[in-house]
Amino acid sequence: MSERELLRTAADHAATYLEGLPERRVEADVEGTGMRATLGKDLPDLPTEPRRVLDDLVALADPGITAMVSPRYFGLVVGGTLPAALAADWLTSTWDQNALLARSTPAVAAIEEITGQWFLDVLKLPATASFAFVTGCQMAHVTALAAARHGVLARIGWNVEENGLIGAPPVRVIVGGERHVTIDRALRVLGLGVSCIKAVAVDANGAMNLNALEAELRRSDRPTIVCAQLGNVNTGAIDPIAGICEVAHAASAWVHVDGAFGLWAKASPAYRHLIEGSENADSWATDAHMVLNVPYDCGFAAVADRSAHEGSMKVRAPFFLQDEPIREPLDWTPESSRRARAIPAYAALRSLGRQGLAELVDRLFTCAERFASQLAALPRLEVLASDLNQVLIRAIDGDTVTDQLVNQIQKDGTCWMSPSTWQGHRCIRISVCNWRTTEKDVDRSIDAIASALTRL
């Protein structure tokens, strides 16, 4: 079989899967143990014909594939894949470029530079900010916080890249009590450790208390980074970012924004007021797959202080082919072997345009609002919070019933939602972030939730 025929076979398998999404069960039919029994056979001694490998892979894996690209998958904050982004991702694998150096892959470097500027534009971030495309929001935090670490220590004369952290003045990182766990892990990776964290009080929905932040800032003049959150993973709550930037900068602190999904509100004229002031921060991290709907993986980090960003990441080697005036991707990321992940992001933005992106954000947010308003009318169900594209619910009968309910919903297969814990109670998270999701999908999912409640 020729390569062209094999790729056509793969395309046919992919199209069959996508065409079946409207009626496909969202939850996988087989759990991990069953999949390992099916797929975990001994490696054969002899080669296998590629067409058979592909056909067997599809047939054997299909029962264990959760339909995360379904319009009714509301677990985690995953999103789907826009058609243009999917097709471009296939080309990305076909071209198989290492997006490390501009001279070795000029088209990819140009696409990355253009796409990065588009991101800054639609997210209303400073046009002069530096940026990096990384694997996801986790590595976007690592990248941006490495720049923050460089910046706050450089202000007091310590070169952390040269001298390391042994003997360095201690850095304080102020966060809200409901920050995302990826912030903690980024600090661990960067050698700052979680003991540097000072968690301040939050309001009933999980947004940082500005007075508590001000009080903590006054307690010390240590080099300080403040991590704000635009979109609590449970409630969607938004930290008071304008006030945070004002008081933090008055105390010479660096403000980093976790905008994994909430930062995309800036792309919508109808919702951008919710995060007004986010452009005044010092660094930002977001995920492209959560709202822009590009394939995994694609995170984006931006830093207002280009010198701090470059100082934390730049490397040189005699075997690198480099032209100094050109933007070198490796100067801004912690990765050397890099997938050209800006290509599907470029295709996604180009296919949507400003208007299409705004409409996508609006639809995701209004679908979440529809979930919240209609679920509030169901007996035995309580809507605890709703903001941006997040909705948090629980059964009024308590934690055990809530866990039973989410299990029933998942097993039914109509839709999929994540269990969680919020303020000591078991809850169910609904994250609306798939471009395919419509009001009909919301209504169909609400019917499934109502049926599950009845069965309980």
C-alpha cells in the first residue's frame, strides 16, 4: 500500500469517527484494565503491514476512546478541534518540522511569529510583549514564571540564571486560596518550592480578596510575584485583576495571570469587560485548545518584559544555525525538540477571523448561562456558581447522591461531566468549550441530567 493510500485510509477512519459524534456515547465503553488486556499483547517479532496496524488500532482502541471532541463533553476544560485546525495538524505531522530555529524551518518560524502577534491582538495584550508556544498552560506557567523569577531577582541584583537559587534572596509568591494546582507545580519545577506560597483569602466564589492581598503585600518587601486567576476551574470566578495590578505594582510586585480559559473573554466585545485590566499584568498563560479549539497540545505564554523572558530562556550553541536579527523560537521556550504547534493555531484563527472567534466565545459563554438557568429549575439540584464557561452544581441531598448522580450521567453516555470538590462538598463541574456545542446539545444534556435525577 502506498503512503497516499494509507493516509486516505486514516482520513476515512477519522471522518467516520467525526460523523458518528452526534450519536456516539460520550463515555468510553471499556475501562483501562480492559484496554490493557486488548492492546497490551507482546510486541511481534516480525513487521506488520501498515494498513493492518492502522485498522487494528482503530478497531481495538475505539471502545476505550472517550468522545472528548463531542459537543456534549463537558468534563475538565478540554474543547474540541476546529476543522481547519485538524487538517493543519495533519500537515504539521506530515511536514514534521522541529520548530527550534528560524533558519532551519523559515516557514514555521514565520507562522509562529505571525500567530503569536495574532494571539496578542485578540487577547488585547501589549503588542510589544514576547511570547512562546508551549505544550499547554502548565508549561506556559513555567515559562512565564521563569521570566517572573528572573525579573524580580534582577531588580535586586541577583542573576538567577548564572547563580541559581542557592543563596538567592527568597522569593514570595502570593496566590488566591483557590488557585489552580498547575501554579504550585510550576513553582516546584522552577526550584522556588511551594513553601514560597502565601495564599490569601478568597470570596464565596473563589475570587481573590483584594484587601487580603494588600495586607499580605505590606507584610514584607521580599521579591514578590502575585498570581491572579481569570476563571476558577470550579466556579469560573474572576480575580479582581485591575485592582490586583494596581496594588501589586505599587508594591513593586510582578503580576502573572492564569488565564487558561478566561483570558479568551478579551476576544468578545460582549464579555471582555469581565476581565478589564488584565492587559496591565506582567505575564500571562493560556491554553489554545480550551477555547480556540486547536488539537492538543498548544499553550501560550506572553511576557511584557521581553528582556526578562529572553534572559530566562535564551541559549546558544555552536551547532545552531542562527541569524540574530530573526526571532528565534528557542529564545522564548524551555523546549528544544518542538512540534510546530503554531501551525494549527494559525489555521484556527485564520478560519475564524475576529468575528468568528468572538461568536465562538459568545456561544460557549451563553451555553453555560443556559445550563445554569435551566438546571436551577430542576428539583433536588442546586447551582452553586456560574461564570464564563463554567457551571458548578450539586444534588441537594448531599455528597453521596451527588457522586451517584455524576456516575449516572457518565454511564448514560449522552454527556460527560467531571466530579469535583468545592468548599468541602462533592460537586459536578460543567465546562462548555467545544465549538460544536449548541443550545440543542445543552437541552439534550439537561434532559439526561433530569432523567438521572429521576433514576436516583
